[in-house]
Amino acid sequence: MSAIDNLSAQCEPFFQLLQSAIHEQQLVKLVLSKYHGDEAIKQLQVRPVELKQQWQLSFTYKYQTQDITHNFDANTAISEIRKLLGHKYSAANLFALQNEAQLTFSKKGKVLFQQKKLSQPVSLSAMEHNREKQRYLTLQRPFLQALGVTDAGQQLVPAMSRKWKQINKFIEIFSTAVKDTGLSQRQQLHVADFGSGKAYLTFAMHDYLCNTLGLEAKVTGVELRQNLVDLCNNTATQLGLNGIDFEQGDVKHFKARGINVMIALHACDIATDYAIHMGIATGAEIIMCSPCCHKQIRPQMKMPDVLAPMLAHGIHLGQEAEMVTDSLRALLLEAFGYHTKVFEFVSLEHTSKNKMILATKAKNKPDKAKILKQVDEIKNFYGIKQHFLEGLLDAENSIL
């Protein structure tokens, strides 16, 4: 047996473990280190990731100044690792659900292989968590550079760090809703983003749906300012993106055309009500709003005597009006068959408002009469004649 054959034979137990972990989808992480080559690479990390609804391996090359990621199917990944280990990298650490293993090459060419069974196997939920972290955006996405979030070297522009966190948080919420509603299993879907502005989130949703989930998505950004519409359409053209376009208009006048996901962040006052109404009318599976400027309810509110001393302060009255407005919106959404959450979201640029209403199509039919009774009770308590969203729904549905 030649020295090369002997070396290969000593490595084989490690590769057998690796191959088993990959084919049985039990791999948690593989780290190749001690790189010796011409590039400034610190290490290579390999993790499982679901892309285009397939289990694949994500290779992240950790350079001194950036990360570069490539994705491979199981067989290609194993072949690639065999080429690299012992040639470009002298050490490997394997982490699987049931065991761990280490393979190292000494400077004299000796091979050291160690493995151990885990006394407490890694839980599948922990593995799913690792996979889920891979599903969101990376700084290498071309649209981020086009929008000025990253520089020519695909590094985060320091002034955009807050925006980068906001984009990722939004996509995290968005991805969960897409999964929960079953839209991730659709081949085609339509997203409408009202008040899209410079379209950081619009491009991010398109990238996530098309490149991460592998869907044939149509994403429409709707914006009043024509200069931003032109800017975003030009950006999409320059990037060679299909399925994303921008139109001039607003939520009040936009004609709903089979929208699956309705987004309206920071639509002022009753513009949020128009957006929610459109989402309900078009049968959207997901409605995401971040309301601001709660003006419509506040003048109608008559303070119950017991609350009058508290709400004599303008700031408290404003907070109360905001809470009542969005609570009624959430209830009306539930009456029309949505499961609704109201929660705090990171504040977006140019505003301190950070509340989000997330509504997803419910699987069970609601008790509409009971919910509408709750709406009436809240209105009576505060002396409110009518919520604007209620009026929009009432004009279309005589049952309200």
C-alpha cells in the first residue's frame, strides 16, 4: 500500500461518519480549519440549510474581511469536502446529532482521528434552529449593495447597521408567517408592499421568496413618489431581477389583483384601514401593518369618568387612542377570519413607531357575532361612533 493509499485509509472512518450524518440529515455543523493556501481564509463552516424546499449543505468560507457562501447538494458536498480536507485544510471538527468527531493532519503527515458518542444527543429542535438561521439574508445579496447597505466589498456600511438589523428582523417575521400559512409550498404568489419607499424590504422579500424558497413570486412595490418608483424600477432592471416591479400610487386607489401578502408599514392614520380592508377584500393570506398617526378615533373618544384623571394628560390620551384604534383593527381582522397578533417591532427609519399588526388566515371559522359584540362594547365604553375600518367593511358587507 502506497503512502497516499495509507493516508486515505486512515481518513476513511471520518468520511464514513460524515457521509452517514449528511445522508441521514443528522449533520449539525462541520468546521474545516488550519487552512494552507494562497487566500486569507480562516476556516470553512458547513451547515445544513433548506433551499428551494431541498435539504442542502451551505459552505461558508470565512475570510479575514468577508464571508462567501456556496450551497451544494449532499453528494456534491461530500465530494467537495474530500477534495479540501488534507489538501487545503489540515483539521476538521464534525458535529452530528449522535456523535462528534475530529480529524487532524500533523506537519509530518500523520493522521489523528477521534470520535465520541454524545451522552445527550443534540435535539432536533436545536438542529432546526441552526437551519432556520441560515434561511434569512446574507450580506452577499446583490440588492444590498445596489441599495447602499453594503459596499463594493460586500461589507456592511456602518451607517446602515440599524437598517440591516431592521431588514433581517422583518424577514424573520415575514418568513414565519409565510411558513405558517402554507404559502412556502405555493409555486406562485403575489406580494404588494404599499408605501415601499426606497424598497429595502420590498427587495428583501423578493430575494427571500425567489432565492431562498425558490418560489415564482411577484412582488409589487406601490409608492406615491414617482422619483422613488423610477429609482427602484431601474435598480431591479440593473440587477436583472424578474418578478419585482414598482408602481406609482397609494393604497386608497390601488386595484387589488389577487394579492396573497399585503404589506403597509407606517401608513398614516386611515391609510392603514384602507390597507387592511384591501387585504381582507382580496383574500390575502397575510396582512402586515405598522400603523402610525392615530387621528381618526381620538376626537370621538369620550372618557369614562373613572379614566378622566388619567387621560387628562395629552400623552396618555394619545397612547389610549392608539391602543383602542389598533385593538379594534385586530378584532375586526379576527371577525373576518384572521389570526391576529399585535406586538412591538423594531423602529424603522424616520419614525419612532414600532408596533406591528400581523394577521394570518385562520384555519377555523370565527365566531363573528361574538367578536363584533366585543367591538361594540369597546366603542360604547369610549363613546366611539364608528371605526374607519369598520365603515369600510360595513359598506361592503351588510352583515356588520
